[in-house]
Amino acid sequence: MLKIFIPLVLLIQFYKSWKVVQLGLGVMGFMLSLMCFHDFYMYNMGFMLGMDYLSYIMIYLSIWIMFLVLLASESIKSGDKFNSGFIMVNLMLLMSLMITFSSISYLIFYISFEMSLIPTLILILGWGYQPERIQAGIYMLFYTLTLSLPLLVCLLNIYYSKGSLIMMMSGLEMNSSYMMNIWYMFMVLAFLVKLPMYMFHLWLPKAHVEAPVAGSMVLAGILLKLGGYGLFRVLIMFQLIGVKFMNLWMSVGLMGGLIISLVCLRQVDMKSLIAYSSVVHMGLVLCGLMIYSWWGLMGAVVVMIGHGLCSSGLFSLANMIYERVGSRSLFLSKGLLNFMPSMGMWWFILSVSNMAAPPSLNMVGEISLFISMISWSEMSVIGVMLVSFFSAAYTLYMYSLSQHGLFYNSLYSCCSGKVREYALLMLHWLPLNILILNMKMISSI
């Protein structure tokens, strides 16, 4: 693992040079892509760190999104808005995420899981847009910390009773005692806030709307995946207890997805709409994880990767509109086909990927999740149908309202798009639609 971490530590020394850091992240992504030929369970082990397939995919996604974040945040560089501090915060965030995804010990996982909260908070507070960003940051901090401290107590309790916090070695007896149920709830709820599950999702739209484009891309692309990844690692210990609570999580995932889909249809803020759509996708991921089937687990991983790329691309598109129009309101940014005709194609491509149309990864993941849910209970067909229909409805609502209609009279001229912006959107779209050609690797998780 040191061959990945040492280049990142060296990159932090060049925090004053934007181009060197960007090139370095691109080279790190290329180096990591050459390591995908391992075919055994855990490799690159040492210093309580190691990688399996899932860790590898998540670390690659983190480096890729961070590379795209610097490409999208050119306005911070050109406006000289503390760009060296911005690079330092992003690299520290990437470091904490890589430690989280590659840790073998639950304790190191917990520490780095919480550590990723601080750079995210600095991003929102330091480079956010409106004064409400302080409230959004505090919302995020307290939602996450309130349910994370019981997780630490549970982990220390496991260490006390089992003598080990190494993943796969600290298994619990699968008796369904009263205390075991409480442990299960506390350990799972900490990750459900990060996911976020319906009812614990109120921090997410606030954080997205107030965050800069970098904060939104990192939140949607990587930080929401921390919840799903944590559930992957924790649910192994609670298999028999998990089966008892399966009905609860399935109901919350499907009903929450349906309710949030209806909420999306009433949004007038672009970023708020994309943020709420993330909650819908993560509700499906929750259903797939809690079923304990191979189809569900595979579908959850694929949807997490697809959503990370697609949602990040949509946030960068919304930021491009915001930089030109000065507003994220769907009432003001109408008729964009007149001003930015070539950008209309990217809006369409990323919108259809968001509603899981072929050939995107979202389609493969959602088909797997639907198979697992219907095999668990045929009644879930109703929830699946409604969520699928309304997710297409709010995506078309966002696309048609922003691209068509009478344009805002105060706009006289508009730059259709720069090469950097087209490169950014292409680098979001290509992996989202090309990875479907190699489903063998993803499905072998």
C-alpha cells in the first residue's frame, strides 16, 4: 500500500502548484489501474492496510473524482481564492479516504472514517457560496457525530470480548440476544447516516446546496460511498440478526426512495434536486446490502460506482450553469439550448445515465438490485416500479425545465463551453459507460 500512499504524501509538498498536483493525481490513477490483475482475496497487505476488489474499486474512484475536482474548480485557481489551501484540504481528504478504504482494522477504519469529516467541513465553510453554509456544516457534523460515537463504543466492546478488531477475525456469536440487537442497531445506524438513509438524510441537501462544486463532487462521488462500504464490512458480523431486521430496512429503503422521488419533483434548485436524487439511489443500495444475496451485493457496488460518476458529473454541469447565469434556479436557467447548444448533449447524456438507461453502469446495478429485491419478496415489485418510474420522471423534469422554455431576458450572451469543461464531462461519462463492457471484473466481487 505504501506505493500508493508515498506519492500522495509527496504530492502534498507541491500544494502551491495546481498543475503539478493535477498531473500527479492523473499519474497515480494510471499506476493504480495497472494493479487490477490480482485475482486473490487480499493483497498489498502491511501496516494494518490492504486491498481486496471492493477496496481497490473505491480507492480508484476516490483518486479519479479528486482528479476531476481540480479540473472542475478552475474558478478557484483563476480567482486566486486561497488555491494552495484548497489543494491541501483536498489532498488531506483523499488521504483519509484512501486509509478508510484500505484499512484492515476496524479501529483505523473508524478513525479515518471520522477524519474525512474535517476536510469536508473546511471545504463547505471555506469555499461555500451563501452564509447558510455554517448551518449546513453544523448539520453535517452533528448528524454524523451523534451516531458515530455509539459505533466507537460498540467497536471497543467487541475488542474487549473478542480480543481483535481485525476484519474477518472479530466475528461475534450469532445469538440473537437483547444486547446483540442493540449493538447491531448502533453499528449499522452510524453508516446509514453517511449513506444517507431516508429520515437521516436532512444534512445532505443542505451540505450540497451550500458547498462549492468540489465539495458537491466529493460528497456525491465518494463520501456517500463510505456508508455503503462501511455496511459491507460491518454486516458480516451480524448475519443472523440482520435477517431479523431485513423487513425494516427494505421498507425504509423503498418507501423512502418513493417519498424522496416525489420531493424531487417539487425542487426548483438544480443542486438540491440532484442531491435528493442521491438519497433515492442510496435507498436502493441499502435494500441490496440488507438482503444478503450475491445479486444484491453486486448491484449495490455497481450502483455506488455508477452513481458516484453520474452524480458528480451532474453537479459539475450545474456549476457550469451557475458560473454563467449566476443562479441555480430552474425558473431562471431555462432555455439553455439557446445559449449552450453543445452543452445540451451533455445534459441529456448524464440525465439518461441518472435514470439508469443503457449502456450506463446504473442500469446494470439497478437490474441486479431489482432481481435481488423481487427474489426476496414479490410484493417489492410495487415499490420497485414506483421508484423506477419517478426517478425517470424527476430526471426528465430537470432536463426539460432547464433546456427548454422561454429563456431569461437578462441574458444577452453566454459562452457555450470551454475545452476544459468538455474534457471534465467526457472523463465522467466514459468510465460510466465503458465499464459495462467488463462486467466480469465488477461481478467477481
